[in-house]
Amino acid sequence: MSERKSILNKKRIVIKVGSSTLTHPNGSLNLSRIEKLAGVITYLHNQGKEVVLVSSGAIAAGVGKIGLDKKPADKIKKQALAAIGQAELIKIYEKFFEEYNKTVAQLLLTRDGIENASRRRNARNTFKELLSMKVIPIVNENDTVSTDEIEFGDNDILSAMVSSLINADLLIILSDIDGVYTSDPNIDKNARLISDLSKEDGDISKFIFDSESAFGSGGMASKLTAGKHCVENGIDMVIANGANPSIIYTVLEGKEVGTYFKGSE
Ligand code: GLU
């Protein structure tokens, strides 16, 4: 608990939810989980926290919308489905947040856009304005012009870049795994969940392993890259299991859940 004491005072929080957290095993959107997530974010917002949501799920929503039975492997088809599904996804968020009297905004970003100085400035100004208007920004990759996160990352890296762009205090990555393990828990029964990565010896990349499980398109590798980016930019990050969005409360209480990347002093 003491290691994570600083989490109690975090004000500007980025929450990233991946496709695997937002969908049922058959690929359709898990609406009850999205509704719960909207409830948790609303609660934090009412407490005076500034929350930015980075959400995947556009392709999944597109798959459901046109009645496919699974996500296609073809990249261009995925881009088209993301274009169809993004409208649906935002409609769903709007509906749930509206029930709580909250306004959301849609921001479609790319990694290279955030790296470009003038676009970076534009994006930062937009975030700043939205947060001052007490609006909840909902970010996804602009899959029409960029496929970085479709191919590798499922928005893990984008969410870390957004966190540094807006000087967030904390990034919470919700996934379908409890956190970073010492080895693949699906194969190795001795695998241990790492609670605090700063206490482990050596290079964190040694915890990257291949797994068959649906960790999202970047698996653990993109989450560790996101963690490295956050730590280098002085931002704390926690990876936790998003099966129940209430875990966000547990993270914010500074409890030992998931894996903590210590970025702040
Ligand atoms: N931007 C994509 C989406 O919203 C990312 C999904 C993925 O990589 O699976 O669907």
C-alpha cells in the first residue's frame, strides 16, 4: 500500500480499455461492461477528477453492425469496419454517459500526429479546452489513416502518448490479464504476478513472452512499451484486469492490484 500512496492524490487520469475488455468472446460488444465503465468514470468525474478514456472496440462494433461472425484478418477490411463501428461505439458511449448527465467528445488520433509539433499543440489545446468544459474525451486511433494500433498495440502505446501529451498523473490500462507475470500464466503454473515493476531486477523486457491468449493485438509487449514511456515521462501506470470496471476504484485506493509502474517521484 505505502508504495502506491501517491495514487490517492491523482487528479488527471487516463483509462485505456482494450478490445478484449470491451467485447464478449464471440467478438460482439459487451454492453453491460461498457455501461459499468461509464458509471465508474462518472463517479470519478463527480469527485472532481479529470478523466480521459482511450477506447478500442470500433472494429468489434463494426463486425456486429454488419453481421459478420468474426473479426477479419485483412487489415483494410479492419479499417473499413473501424470506420463503421466508431460511429456505433460513440453512440453507445453517448447513450450511457447521457444517462449520467455527462457530455463526451470523440478524438481520433494517431501516434505520428502526436509526434508532429503543430498537431501536438492542436491536440493538447483541444484536450485542455474539453477538460475545462468538464467534458469526457474519448480517444481512439484514427484507423482510416493509421494502422499502428491495429497491427501492434490495441491503443496501449497511443494511451501512453496521450498521457504524456496532457501531463496525466496516472494511466490505467484495463486488460484481460491481471497484470505482468514473471512468465506466461497460461503455461507456467509457477508464474507470479508482479505487483511493482520498479522492485524487479533488470530489464523489464524480460517479462515479454508470447502467449496464445487474447491479450489484444500488442499483448504484453505493447503494455510494457507503454509502461516504459510513462515511467520516462514521470507518469504512474497500472495494468489491471478490466473484467469488472470497479477495479478502477481499487487501483485509485492505492491497493495492491494489478501491476504498478512507478513514474512519479
Ligand atoms: N482502433 C481499433 C479499434 O477500435 C483497435 C482495435 C485492435 O487493435 O484490435 O477497434
